[in-house]
Amino acid sequence: MRSPLFLLFVVITFCCWGIYGPLLHIGQAKMGSDGQLSSLRPFMCVGIAYFLIAVIFPIFVLTTKKEQGHWSFTGFVWSFIAGAVGAIGALGIVLAFKFHGKPVYVMPIVFGCAPVVNTFVTMWMSRTVKNASLVFYIAVATVAIGAAGVLTFKPAPKPVAPTTDAPVEATQETNEEKPADEEKPANGEAAAAGKTSQEQKDNPATDSGAKDEPNKTSEVEPESSQLATKTTDLLLVFLCLGVSALCWGSYGPVLHKGQAKMGGSRLRPFLCVGIAYFTIAVIVPYFLLDVFQEPGGWSLGGSFWSLLAGGVGALGALGIIYAFNFGGKPIFVMPLVFGFAPIVNTLTETVSKGLFAELSQWFYLSMLLVILGAVAVLLCAPRGKPLQNQTDSEPAAD
């Protein structure tokens, strides 16, 4: 029996997942230093938040009231793998921010590509790849074009005015205030100046010429170095976003397999997800902190914002579970979540940073393509036929 309450949990989920990226970015900045973002410390806070919500809460519920399903080793393995890919996807977001990716386009791209990956993984696991229609592939291309447009037309910071204006103006004012007799040199001084200038032209290897050459080199090298750094960072951002989209796209089908192996249980697989998050996002980074030196350090503000980011991420995952419990189906729950989460993310970032004036109509059009394409991919995905001999412990693929 479907209850209207499933819509409430859908709203909770896409609101939580929509603000996850901006909150995590704030936590990274507050734990970093000199404009460099911290990565491992905020990631550990996300893992701690998941442990509190995805481990402590399910244990409390499972010990106080009964739930359908049962524990099984294969169900634990599949659910743990689901939590592992979810944690690795979160790490990809953290590293994308570290390499100067911005939440205003990082999260929309991930949310746009993840449902595409989710659909292909589901098709592969349910053996329905041959049933894909032309409309489905057009929807996949729409998401790809929209994601590229979001990155191309992302808001750019306003250029900083050069700091040489003030000295130039001061020099002009000084020249204007000079007396007339000081502005024009005497005939002897002019002749000497002309002679000196002629000697410099005839002999380019003078001290003045030797000083000018290194200055030209020093002006060119930093620009080429900055260009190489920006190119490398952009490639790393693309790599991290690809890992996040691949992992988060695989999360749903793998978790669904774990639920099936546990007899349709919801909180037991969620508990395994929390254990995986704690292992990958807390224990592993704890030892890596001694190997990889990071900028900044622990701070109360950075811990607060990072814990808050992990909290809303875990609440969003719990919202999905309860949306299913109240009659929601993945076929329309997930399009709503992945469709509206990027909108919430963009609105949060543009309001907090005051970027509305810098968003062009092409950026909004690209965002719309990502959202519509992601929804169309999930709605037009091929469906597998339910098996005759399938039991409740092995639900049919959606």
C-alpha cells in the first residue's frame, strides 16, 4: 500500500544530497590553509557521521523492533561493497574539490552521470542490454552534452583589478606638480642623456640589457607554469568526477543485490553500508595522514561543517530507504532525487556565493539538459521480465 509519505522522504533526500557538496567544500576550506583545501580530515568526518547514522541508528532500531528479512553472509558482502563504492565516490568528490573543482558544477555533473552509470549497471546485472531503445541512447547523449555544457559555462570569478594603477596615477600626479624648469633638462644634460642612450643601442650587452632579459624570462615562466598546473588540475578533476559517477552509479544496483540476499531487509544492508564507510573513510585516512602531509589542520569549524556534510549524506541515504518502505518505487523515486538534487545544489551555491549575476542562459540550459536527460535515461531504461519462479527474497529487477 503506497503512502503519500514517500514523497516527504524523497524531498528530504534530494535536499540533503543537494547541499552535501557545498557543505563539504566549506569544511575542506576551514581545515586547509593558504587557499589549499584539506582532503583526508573532512573525509574522516564524513565517515564518522555515517557511522553514527548508518550504524548506531540501525542497531538501535533492529534491537528494539522487528524488521522483515534476515542476516546472510552474501548479503553482508554485497551490502559492504555497496558502502565501499559509496565511500570511494565521496572521496572522489573530496579530491575534485582539492584540485580546485567548484561545487556549482562538480555536483551537477556527478548527479547527471551517476544515474546513467546506474542504468547501465542495472541493465548488465539484469541482462537487458539488448532491449535498449533509440530513445534511451538519445537520453544518454543528452546527459553527456548537458554535463559538458555545465563545465564549459560554469560561473567564472571576476578578474582582479591590477595593482599597478595606483603607482601610475601617483607618478602622473607627481609629473604634473613638477615646476617647469625641472621638467626640461639643460642642454648639457640632454646631450649626455642622448649619448648614454646611443651607447646602449650600440652595445646591447650592457648592464641594463642584461637586467631586462631575466625580467622577460621571469614574466613568461610563471604564466606557463600556471597554465600547466591548471591543465593538470582540470584533468584530475575529470578523473575524480569519473570515479565518483562510476561508484555512485553502481551503488544502487549493488545495494539492491545485498537487500535481496537479506530477504528484502532495509536497515541491515544500511548497517553494512555504515560499516564500510567507517572502514574506508575513517580507519584508512587515519593511517594515510602520517604518509601524505596535508595543508592546515584540525579545526572546530571545519569538523562541524564536514560532519554536517556527512550527516546530510547519510540522512539522504536513509531517506531513500524509507521512501521505499512507504511504497515508493526506484523507477520514479530515483529520477526525482537525481533530477532535483542538482537544482538544490546550484541554488545553494549561487545564493551563498552571490553568483546569480555570473550565470548565463547557456549554463541554465545545460543544467536543464542534465536533469531532463538523467530522468529520461531512468524512465526509458529497458526492463527485465519478472521470472515465474522468483520469490520474495529475490525481487525482480526494476
